[in-house]
Amino acid sequence: MQRLPKKWANYRRRYHWLRRTEAMPTGPLYINVEPTNACNLKCYTCSLDGTRKRGFMDLDLFRKIIDQATESGVYEVALFLAGEPLLHKDLPYMVEYVVSRGLESWLVTNGTLLTREKAEALLDAGLDNMWVSFDGDNKEDYEKMRVGAVYEEVIENIRTFLKLKKERGMAKPVISLQMLKLLENPNQEIDPGFIAQFSGLPLDGIFARNPHDWRGEKNGLRQTERGGVYFPCQVFWSALSIAWDGCVLGCSADLNGGTILGDVNDQSIMEIWNGEKLRQYRRLLKEKRYKELPLCAECHANWYSGHPRLYVLSTLPPFEQVKPLFRKIFPKKEPPPVSVS
């Protein structure tokens, strides 16, 4: 069967989310694959509590997952879940294997281990996209959030990666910094002086957002008010999150493995994707019985500030094509992502 372009596959996935289909006719649009849940930092906003056994994904298991993902119609593979993926010694090979199977590769890293050697290996592997989590636009804020990291060292790692990409004349990977701003922080905008450090380098954007609610697992974080309109979370119609040992976790916010949906050691991706557990989740969310699901009971992702059906429709053609014009007429109040190229 001919493979749809990713954009149209995403439209199809959104259609089934809108319909709240219980048994999906196609596989997930993307998967998170965890190279390791070990981490070299102890971040202020992270919910990882150490209760899940630490380990590194075996390459045979990894290849099995990626081969099945290709057969299941997956389009993107994010090499990240809990932990720092650069701790896995074979990460460049993992990227190369994902790319060789025709899938789009993503890496999310804290950047502390992004040495010149590893940067060159990732560029050689053909990485498509990289997000660096860099939570703070000054040394004090950053090192308070990213406990164990050194502000200047990570900045230099990022700059070295960008310089190598520029020297090679490469369009990829698309590189962005994602910055968390605590709601207690009086300055929610990114300091222009911080942005200036990347002037002339091929950094594609800097995104600022507020911390995740981690389904109520992380206490002490001030949260934005949840929306007042219920509609099921997208994740059960779009993604699977596979831990280093092959267990499929509830979602990318379930870092401690409180919910296990399946195990790719014994089941195929499609068997899990349309298995009884996931179909039950879709059914209960469809019936607004989210309180019966510990994974979802306290999560903000099921709630919207606007009308959810209008939001879903706006993501489908032809409505998506007119959104740029609509945004010009009714611009959003929050600042757009910062481009530094």
C-alpha cells in the first residue's frame, strides 16, 4: 500500500481523534523510544523519581522496534523519554538506523554531554531534528533548574554543534532550544542578551513555555489554570512511548512507568496499539470517564480553554490553510518562538 505524505497521515490521525475511534486503522504517527532512563542531572521540574529500574536499550530490541514501526506506518521516532539519551554509547547508530528505515529522527537532550566528538557523530548519522532543553536565560536561573549542569559549558557545547553544522553547510538537523519559565518568574520573555550568543549560527528557534503538570506527580510547581472544556487527550490516537526494556508506558509524561500498556518483547506495535488496554483508554476517555484512569485523572491534557471541536476542525484542511490569514487579523497575545538565524 502506498504511504501517505506525513502531513496527510497527520490529517487522518486527527480525523480519528475527532471521531474518537477506538480501534485505529493505522499505527501511531510517532513513537518515543527511550535509549536509557539514566540521567546525569537532577532537574527541578522533572518527575522522574528513581522507582523504575535503570538500564540501556539493547540494540537487537531497538532494531526490532524500528523495523516494526516502519511496517506499522510510523513517521517519526523521538529518541527520548526519561533520562539523557547521550548516555547511551550507541546513540549515533540508533539515529542512523532510524534514518536508514525512512523515518524522521528526533533527539531531545540536555546538552551537557554534547561534546565535539558526539556532535560530529550525530551529524554523520543524519539526525533530522534536535531539541536542547535549556531552562534559563541566565546562569542563576539555569543552574537552579538544571541541577548538576554548568551554564557556560552547555552554551559552548551548543555553539560548537551549530558551528559544525554551519561549516558543513547542512540544512539538518533542525535545532531548537526549549526553555521552561517558572510562573513565579516575573520575566516570561527570553533575554535578548541570551539570544545574541547564537547570532550568526544556524539555530532555528528558541521556545519558552511553562512547566508540565506531570499528571499531578510533581508537587510544588505552580501550574497554569486548566481549561474548562473537556476533550480526550490526543496521545492515545497519535503516539506510543517505549521504555528501554521494551515496556510501553502510558504516555510521555509517565516517566515512572505507573501504567504499562504492553511489552514489545512479546507483542507487536500494532497488537499493543489496538490491544484491549489502549482501546479501553480511548473508550473511557470518549465517555468522559477519565477519573477511572490513574494515568489521566489529574492531567491537564484533557482540558481546553477554547472549544475543542473548533480546535480540531482548525487543524484539518481547508481550515488549516486559512489560519495564517486569521492570525494576521487576530494576532495572539503571547510572543512567537524566537528565530536567531
